[in-house]
Amino acid sequence: MYSANEFKQLEIRNSYRLRELRRTAYIIGVNLSAPTARKRWLCVITLLLLILSFIGLYPRWLMLQHAEGDIPLIAETTTTALQTTTTMVKITYFLIMQHQCQFLLHKVETHELLQSIEIFTTDMPIKMQLKQEIDAVMDTSWREARRQLLGSLITCASIISNYFFNALFTNLYNQIRGTPDYVHILPFTGYPMFLDKGMTSFYYAAEMFIGGCSLLAAGMCSVSFHCIFMVLSKHACGLVQVLCVLLEKSTSPLVPKHRRDEYLRYCVIQHQRTLEFINDINELFKHITLSHFLHSLAIYGFVLFEMNFGLETNKITFVRMLMYIGAALTVDSMYYVNGQYLATELEAIPVACYNCQWYNESEDFKKTLKLIIMRSNKEFCFQISWFGVMSLTTLLGILKASFSYFLILQDITDEED
């Protein structure tokens, strides 16, 4: 499909589009580019972040012990603890499966499945027109993927900065003022492990470092892990759209009538490749998304409760939780919205088959087209283990359940008051 020079430019352009994704993955010690001897040592960063995140759970436990029935404080502590445990699970899985991620991303970056389309190895006159339309489809797909990538990066960086710098400057302000009996704040909500040592000791710096690393791991894991799924699913949507273009052009005057059966056979092969690629994505994320699904069920209820509490008593908490829920919805949209979008695109394949002028073609052509339609009638969706599917219906169900949890927490607080 591409000449040697066009292919080289394509690799450079797509590598540039994925640069933020690779850099955020490097931060948590995962290599998404070609493996080298030096990059193998990145796993040391991953292990260090896992250890520090595990240690960072202890201040949350201490905070729950010192909460003394403070429901908003318990809710915020539980939220950050759940975020950390989910992050640890994802980072571990990410490290184990990074080679599979590299393999699929390489297919996306080089447009491997498009390069394999046999139509471009023939002398059919339609090749140039198809190439132009395919390039337009894939450019649109890349723009949408990049928009989502940058949106996720900005929202996650904002909430990380809010947590860390609020703790840092609040502690610094109280240290300068000499506030008596001040309990310093950690980057990720928690009770200091070495409160008696004071803020001038090495232990304070160690606690801030541990909390900061735990916070960084949560944010960067969220961006890199979920954006891999987003990039792969957007590319899969592009491949399905390309297949629809190929099918609609199967009866074009630029396809010689005596070669249309051959053309359609090539479409069948491309259809199979596309379905296999989609299945590879599903198998890679099928079970690990269960942790995110369960995490989302609990998190939204806690965050809504904290937003409501912050609106009445603490505007800083309200702004923080508003940023948190914005980041969470951005990430969730990558799963459920893109999953729904792919399912919708797959439903367009039978329509593309019907839209071509099949009624003027041979019986073999009609039979092949009928087989493609029958194969496309099988409903497909990205799975969340064996518990559900990635769709807008699932996302609405999560939000509905979370709102119910919010109302329960609100009732408990009202009864105590």
C-alpha cells in the first residue's frame, strides 16, 4: 500500500503521535517501544513504585483509625486507598504483558493490517482512490485518539498536581507560622507515620517521597494503561471503517467486472484479519478491566459525597473532587464509549455490503457477500471478564449504582448529625 519512503514517514508520524503515551509508560517503568538491553532495567522502577505504593497504604490505615467517625474523611481515605490498590494490580499486569502491548502497538504504528491488503498488490485501477479514502479514515482515527490521549493526560496531571502541591504548600505555610500541634498533610490522604519526628526531620521527607511516588504511580498508570486500550480500539474502529469502504467500492467501475469476485475475496480476508485484531485487544484487557470496573463502582459514590461535603464546608475539597471525577470520567470514556463506538462501527458492515450494487453481480459474488453479512450479524463487544461488556449501558449502570451509594452515605451523615 505504501512505498518505502511513505512507510518511513508513516512510522515517524505515528511514533510522534504516541510520544506522550510512551513517556508516561516510562515513568512507571514500562517500555512500549522496541526492547533494548538498557530499557530492560526499567522494570526496577516498576518494582520500586509497587513497593512504595504498598508502603503508602499504611498511612491510610492510620487515618482510618484516627478518623473518629468522620465520614467525609473516611470516604476520601477509602477513595485514595482503592485508587492505590487498583494501580498496583494494573502496574503488575502491565509489566507482565508489556510485550503483548508492544506487539499490538507496533501493528497500529505501522498500519500492518492495512499494509497486508492484497488489493494493493494487484493492478486494479481503484487502488489510488482506495488509498486516498483509507488515509483520510485513518487520519481521522488518529486525531480522535490523540485528542483523548491529551485530554486524559491533562486531567490526570491536574489532579496529581492538586494533591501534591496542596500538601506541600500547606505544610510549608504551617511550618513557617509555627502552628502548634499541627498534623502535616501527605500527598495522598493519610495520617503521618512519623508525626512525632517533626517536619524538619528526614522522616517527613521520606513520607512525602513515598506519598508522592504513590500519587505519581496512580496518575501515570491511569494515563498509560487506559490510553493503550484507547489507541488500540480507535485503530480497530478505523480498520472497520476501512473495511466498509472496501465493501462499498466492490462494484465500482474502477474494479473490472470479471475481477470483482477476486476483489471481494480480498475483502473477506481483511475482515478476518480485523476480527482477529479486535479479539487480541479483547483478550489482552478482558480480565484486568474487572479491577477497574469494581473500582469505578465504589469510587464515584465516594467522590460525589466528598464533592457535596466540600461544597458546604471546604471549597478546596470540592475543587479537588471535581477534578478527580473529571479525570475518572475521561478514563472511563476510553473504555465504555470506545467499546460502544466499535460495536456500532461493526454493525455498519452489513449496511456497507447492502449499499454496493450487488444485484447486478454474479451468483458467487452474491453468495460471498451473504456470508460476510451472516458473519457480521454476530454481536461483538469488549468484555469485562465474565461480568459485563464495555458499553454506554454499563457506564450508565455504574453511575446509577454510584449515585445510590452517595445517597446512602448522605443518609448516614444526616442521621449522625
